[in-house]
Amino acid sequence: MYRAIRIHGYGGPEVLQLETLPTPVPGRGEILIRQEAIGVNYIDIYFRTGLYKVPALPAILGMEGAGIVLAVGADVTDFEPGDRVAYPTSLGGYGECRTIAADRIVPLPPDIPFDVAAGGMQRGLTARMLLREVYAVRPGETILVHAAAGGVGLLMCQWARHLGVRTIGVVSSEEKGELARRNGASDILIGYDNLAARVRKLTDGAMVPVVYDSVGKDTFVASLDCLAPRGLMVSYGNSSGEVAGISVRMLATRGSLYLTRPGLTTYIAQRGALLGGARDVFDLIAQGVLRVHIGQRFALADAGAAQTALETRATTGSTILLP
Ligand code: NDP
């Protein structure tokens, strides 16, 4: 038997229930992992509230984790019991153990601790997708990053600094601003009001070629207003709620802008992309370029408190559960 956090319906943190379940047996192409650390990501909240739907209820939430292979199913040749592994985006993570498709996990190098992998894999791959693929930043450019002291945000600041890019980070408090600055943000804006005027001032009127907006509903239009003509709006999250009621003409009237809404699962759908991306993230962690800031650690049983902290903006950096 093992313990896991399941939901039987969508709702507030109270729907997260600690349950004891029979230990699963890995099927064909699957692996059974004993989890050493579990990532808590904003997407877990979307799945809990029902903004995103799970394939079937009841469901074990959680997308990210790291641990040790306990058993492998038929046709698994790349992994064996005892291997250290991690995964970024597979539903079913909030448990002491879990089964998972072998092609969705990666080998975890010996120098990367389990908690760092669980706090940094989904967010590190997201930062990589945003800075290297969605809009490949160039040295000397200035970018705008919302929630710069968050899990994805801090890694964006660190990675952008490494690439010679100037980051204007937006945060809700002085403390968060200080943290983002220490992690590589060049300029900090406290609060999301009046963004365009403040970005205009910081860029001598040029505005920015790209905005990375994870906040969603509350900031969408303000973000468009911060872009230079033909700039790219990257709307990649909904922390304040989902963006709705947008007219395509808004892009024309603001200078022929581009808009994209990327999802990490698409970018790492191919096995090679997952392995290559993970290698980049782990290499930069090993080199000290990326430092996964684990601001909060909770016991598995306290998953509700962990999610509450994340959705009330009480966290910085990454949040993990320890089974
Ligand atoms: P964060 O650590 O960034 O936490 C969310 C932060 O958003 C808060 O700390 C807060 O920072 C800011 N925020 C602004 N307005 C609100 C609001 N109304 N309610 C809550 N928070 C608000 O979370 P993660 O690192 O887990 O994820 C960051 C974002 O990236 C999320 O939106 C997530 O969905 C997205 N994401 C998208 C992926 C993709 O594939 N598209 C993959 C992974 C993550 P402050 O107080 O400074 O404003």
C-alpha cells in the first residue's frame, strides 16, 4: 500500500484527500518509482479547480517528481531498478510512489539532488522553452517577465542574465523584487499597474520585443501595451485567471503584434526534445548558472497548504512536497 493525494471532484484545497491505495504494478512500457520529492506547480491548481480537466475522476494530482526506480514493466529497456530518475509533466505525481510511462522520464545525473529536480524540472524546461524556443532572446535585448520571483520567474531571470539579456521583472512586493534582482533581474517593477508607462521610461521609449506573461487575465492588455511594434506577446499561464474576450484587432492597433500561447507538453512531446531539454537544464544547474530556489517544502499530507500558499502569492521560487 502507499499514500497519495487524490481528488474526487473539482474545488478548493479541501478536495485534496490523503488516501491509502494499493501499490500499482507497472504495465507494458511503464516504470514504478519511489518518489523522493514532488513538484507543486501552478498547473496542479488549474487541475484541482477544474479550469483544466483531468482525464477521469478520482485522480491523483501533481505533474512533476524525482525518485528511484522500484520496478519496470514489460518492454522497458532503458531503465532498471535502482536508477535515479525525474519527470516534468505527467499527471499522477502526488504520491509516495507512482507508475509512469518510461518515455516520459529522464535519467537524473548523480550530482542533481532529488529536491532540485522536483523543484526545477518543469520550471527549468519552461524557462528554456520560453527563452530559447518560443522567442530566442539575443544578447543585449530587454525582456519583460511577470511574476519574476516565482518558480518559473527566478529561473527566467537567471537564464536571461546568463544569455546577456536585460530582464525587467514585475513582482508584487519589495521582498520579491529583491529576490528577483539577486537572481539576475536588472530592473524591478513593483505592482502591475501602469506597466506601459513604467516600461517606456525604463526603455527610453523603445518598449520591449517580448513579454512573458504568466499572470493572464489581470495583465493581458497591459502586457500588449508594453510591446514594441511587431513584438511578441507570450501568454503562458493563468495565475490570475484565464484570458477571455480578446479581439484579434487589438494586435493590429498596437503595432502589428504577434501572440502565442505555448504549452510545455507540446515542446517536449518528442522523446529527443525531452531528453535534450532536460540535459540543458541539468547542465546549467551543475554549472551553477541555474540555482533552483526551493522557497517552500511541505509534507505530502499538506498538499492543500502547499497549493494555498502558491495561489495566495505567499511563495517564492519553487514549492515541493516530501513523501
Ligand atoms: P509562480 O511561482 O510564478 O506563482 C504564481 C505567481 O504569480 C505568484 O507568486 C504571483 O507573484 C503571481 N500572480 C500575479 N497575480 C496573481 C494572482 N491573482 N493569483 C496568484 N498569483 C498571481 O508559479 P509557477 O512557477 O508554478 O508557475 C508560473 C506560471 O507559469 C503559472 O501561470 C503557470 O501556469 C505557468 N506555467 C506554464 C507552463 C506552460 O507550459 N505554458 C509550464 C509551467 C508553468 P507576485 O506576487 O510577484 O505577483
